[in-house]
Amino acid sequence: MKSSNHELPLFQINPAIKALKPSATLVINEQCQQMTKNNEKVFRFGFGQSPFPVPDVVVESLRKNAHQKAYLPVQGLLELREAICGYILRTEQLSYTPDQIIVGPGTKELMFLLQSVNQAEILLPSPSWVSYAPQAEILGRKVTWLLEEGAPDPDFVASTLEKRCIENPDQARLLVLNYPENPSGRTYSENQLEKIAQVARRFNVIILSDEIYSGLHFDGSHRSVAQYYPEGTIISNGLSKWCGAGGWRLGAFVFPPALNDIKKAMCVLASETFSAVSSPIQYASISAFEESNELTDYLRIARMILKELGSYCYDRLDKAGAELVKPQGGFYLFPKMDAMRSRLKVDDSVSLCKKLLTETGVATLPGSVFGRPATELSMRLAYVDFDGTAAMNACEGQQTLEEGFLQTYCKTTVEGIDRLCQWLSS
Ligand code: PMP
Ligand code: GLU
């Protein structure tokens, strides 16, 4: 028998995981925190976190529930699931019962559980948020990017989905639709949603409707694809974005009756992994989903600021020669700088973002991590580098933003965009 004194314990990392790197969003967040610690000037446009505080009414509710210590049902606290049903009925005019809902520690975890239990090819409009594809890869699922080709086509999701389904109609598929969208800030019109729903119904495609930015639709008029395809749509929503509570880790999935078996299988996985979401957080979250004047006002102000700032950043980048869509919600922009390729002297989006960070301190994420071709000079920027509490306080009781508001209360973001635009034209 060999001496075990100097031997390393045996282990073998799953090759599917070995091939992956830590999620780009979390890496850029920690890199920026380190740069700030080292007193380096950095414009934090890399990580997409709400700049606004958690609404007082929700914080107060957490304070009152700090003593909640018991494990809650795997599916989630009944009163919270009731409040979520009320929220969806109020905001989307869709009627569900609490039994159709699962509460999880962030929607990201629920997405992983969904892909774990459902052996389907995942279809992602390009660009899409950074974590859907790696989750699929960990689980050995096939990932197909839906790419707009040729002239801009507002219905490219419906048409590329249809094309893909015709090629192989019997494959189980999951289309992930996120709107308002991370990374581009665009959303789908009712007509576009209806067309996507028609194709999905024809080919029995399940839609995961990621509506985490629904409350930050600038005009407050978010509509769900579940309106047009209720039987095949799973709605995903949570507190991370419109309630400013990303670190609370609370998300929920809403299932149609036809997908009850998926819900049940996810509950089994939840029971064997996270058990249930933290009790104080679940009790406190009830107040986030319930109707209150305070929340209505909070959302009105958040949207007003983000709309103005998003339009400002869009205009500046557009004038500087970048190609991008005007945002309709959320807090992201996805400019493409291919027209400036020779001036920028870079060949891919990773080098573009590295060069930008080194030369200006502006931190962004490369388009390639959102499923764009590596050589496209695209990047995502999150226009959230400002003190959201001070900005909100300054808006109290105001119906519009005062003159010079952005320059005063969103100063770092305005400065960062200025630097980026100067860099693009220098
Ligand atoms: N979807 C999108 C589009 C996101 O930007 C994020 C990041 N918060 C998530 C899902 C995951 O959110 P959470 O896990 O915080 O609910
Ligand atoms: N969704 C955020 C982003 O896109 C970060 C949070 C995360 O990735 O989990 O930057």
C-alpha cells in the first residue's frame, strides 16, 4: 500500500464546467471593486445592478420579519405566492393561482433548475444575457443562437425560430425571451410578441419569458408574451431589478397548467438543493408585490430617471458614430463600433473593452459574452454608475426632472459616457 502522506486527494472536475469561466458580469463587478480600492478611477458600466435603494416599505418589512426562522415550503411562502399572483393580475392582467408559482433564490437559480429538468435545445436571440448559454452548456444542452441576418427585421425572432423548427420539428425546445432586454434595452411590441407566440404554438416550443426588467419599462407599459401564448409560457420575474434588491436573491417562476410536471420536477430539485428561500426575505418580499402608493411612486421616479439618462447616453453614442437602438426599458445599451474599426485598431470585442478600460477607466462587457460574433465590435454598458438614493430623493414630488438633473445627480455616468465618446472620436 502506498503511503498517503504526500498524496493529493483525488478529484476530477466535470469537463463541461472546466471549459467555463466565472460569469463575466460578476467578474467585472469584482474587478471594478478592486480598482476602486486601489484608488483607480473607474466608470462602472460593466455590472448591471440597480442604482436605486430597496423601497423603504420593503426594507421596513424585512426589519419586522428578521425573527422569522422556520424553514418555509419548498415552493415558497403561500402569502408571497398570493401576492405574486396579485402583482401579475394587476400588471399583466393574467390570472394565476399560488400553486402555479415557485419561489427561488434568484431567477438565475430557477433557470438552471428548469434547464436541468427539461432536456430541451435552448434558443437564444442574439444578443442575450450572459448566463443562459453557460447554464445550458453545464447541463449538456444544445444552444442555438437566433441571429438577425441581412437587413434589420423586427420579426427576426419569430422568423428564425420558425426556420429552426421547420428544419427539425420534433425537437423539444425552450426559447428564452427577455424584455425589456438585457443587453440592448429594447423590448418587443405586442405585434412582435403575437408573431413569436404563433410560431411557438405551432411547433410546441416552450417560452421562458424573462421579465425581470418589466417594472422598468420606461412608459410602464410592459406586456407579457403569456397574453398570446398562456399555455406554453413560463413567466420569470423577481426583486433584483425593479425593486433594487439583487442581493436579496429572490425570484419566481409562474407556470401554466400544461407545464405542471416541469414545476413538480423543479420542486423536487429545489427540495434537494436549496430547500427554500430565506424566510425573512420571503416575508419581506410580500410588500414588494403588493400595491402601494409608495411603490407606485418609487417605480414612477426610477423609470423617469432611467428614461432620461438612457436617452441622453443613446444620443451621445449615436452622435459619436456608434450603432445602437434607443432603449425602451431597463438600464443597458448595446452599441456597435464596427464603423470605427480602423480608428480603434482592435479586431474583437474583448480587445475593444480591454483597451477602453485601460485608456479611459470605462468598464463595459464585450458583445461576445452576449452571443455576438467575436469580431463584432460591440459592448454592453449599464448606465447605473450614480447614487440612486440621492437621485430619487431629489425627485420627490416632482413630475419631471429639473434642468441639469443628469449632470448633477448622474454625474459619473454622464462623465463616463463623455469619456467613451471622446475616446471613440479621438
Ligand atoms: N435575467 C436577466 C436578463 C438578468 O439581467 C439577470 C441579472 N440579474 C437575471 C435574469 C438573474 O436575476 P436574479 O437571479 O437576480 O433574479
Ligand atoms: N444581471 C446582471 C448583469 O447582467 C448581473 C447579475 C448576474 O449576472 O447575476 O450585469
